[in-house]
Amino acid sequence: METAQHELENNRRVGARFSMAGRKALVTGGSVSIGREIALAFAEAGADVAIQYARQADIGFGRGDAAEEMLAAIAGCGRAGIAIDADFARPGEPTRCVEEARHKLGDIDVLVVGASIQYRTPFEEVTAAQLERQLQVNFKATIELLQAVLPQMRRNRFGRILTIGSVNQIAPESVLSVYAALKSAQHNLSFNLAREYAPYGITINNLSPGLIATERNKWRREDAAAWKAIEADCSPMQRAGMPAEMSGAALLFCSDAGSYITGADLQATGGRHLAWSAPATGR
């Protein structure tokens, strides 16, 4: 009986380190895939959560009700949740998103920058429209979001910011050259700002997933044999990660458990970032 009680107390102490009770979080790209799992983990840890989503993108994924489903999941955790339909391809929308989240939830303690787009296009065929849209959504919107939350975080002398990068920062694909470059730029921005804002109790970190089975690459899984070959080549683990496997790292960075971590880039890649040669696949 005493042993069971001791284990219970230990579990409570460990859980307290990862608690987000009383926090107000904004997760962009929070209706599906990695963003959804991070937002859900925050709600389970006690935070009220605002999610940004783009309804047209969710409809394109065949997930038109994803935001509503996410709100129901947050409510199921006993937390307040709001969904903000905002197209980050339009300047001003990131700022509006933060203002709406703040109006409905209160000051934002935690920001996860997860919304992004990509075009799988050979570099010489990248169009001006593709370049501008990726630049706006994947980088300019990040700057807008940060400029909208950092003054309030600095006044409150507390903040947790997590940008979602990509293994493409260090292991690029030729058809994702612009996407990789902008993820690298976002990481560099977070790295620079981490030093500047550390004295104010604000941590800024970057999480770089490897190949994850998301809504965006669902089309690649339609051919099971082709997907299996892609997985074999993707990392030493020879499998794709699942969106939920990114949520633990996000919780570490955004809870008190990560209070002394800033300016970090965590490669959650199944080992893809290591010096590694993929096995022969016969292709």
C-alpha cells in the first residue's frame, strides 16, 4: 500500500512539471496532423487552447469538420477552446488571429507556429506565385505572429514560443528547395530571438520533424508499396513518425519542464539527421 502511494505521489510530481494549468496557448495549423496533436496535448495538460486553421485547406484534405472536431476534443479535456479561420497567405491575418485569441482567452502564454504550405516543384519550375505564397505563409506570417505576441509576453515576463521546422533544414529534397530554405530562415529567426528575449522569461525553440504521416502527404500513402519504400529510405528507424509522436517534445518545450531550454532545435526525425546511408531498395 505504501509503495503504491509513493508511486502515485511520484507520478503527481512528474506530472506537475509538465502541467500547463492556467496557460493560454495559440497553435497555428492546429486542426489537423502535428498541430492537432500538440493542441490536444496542451489541453490534456490543463491549457486553454486557440487553434488557427484554414478551412479551405481542411476541405482540400477531406477534413472540412476538423476544427469543430478539435474544439470538441478540447472541451472533452475540460478546457476552453476556440477555432480561428485565418488564411495566412493574406497579410494582417496572423495579427488578427492573435488579437482574436487574446480577446477570447486572455493574454497568450504559449505560441506554436505550425501552419505552413509546400509545393513539391523542381527549383527551375518554381513559379513567382508559388514563391510568394510560401514566403508569406511560411515566413512573413511567422514574423507577424511573433511581433503580435512578444510585447505582451515581455510585459508579463513569461512566454513559451515553439516554431515547427523540418528535417529539410539540414536534409533537403530537390523538389522542396524553397520550403527548406524558408524553414531554415524561420529557425534562424527563432535562434536569434531566443537570446534577445531570454532575460524576460521567454523561451523560443524549434522542433524539426522528419517524415511524419500527415494529411498533407496522405496522397503518398495511397500506394502502400511505394509508401513502404519511402519509409525504408527516410531514416534509420525505417518508418514514418506519427503526428502524436511530436506532441511530447512540444509539451517539454512549452511547460515548466523546459523552463531552462531556449534557442534549441530538436531533430525529431527517427535519426534522419544523423550521418546515415539508406538501405538499398532495388529502385
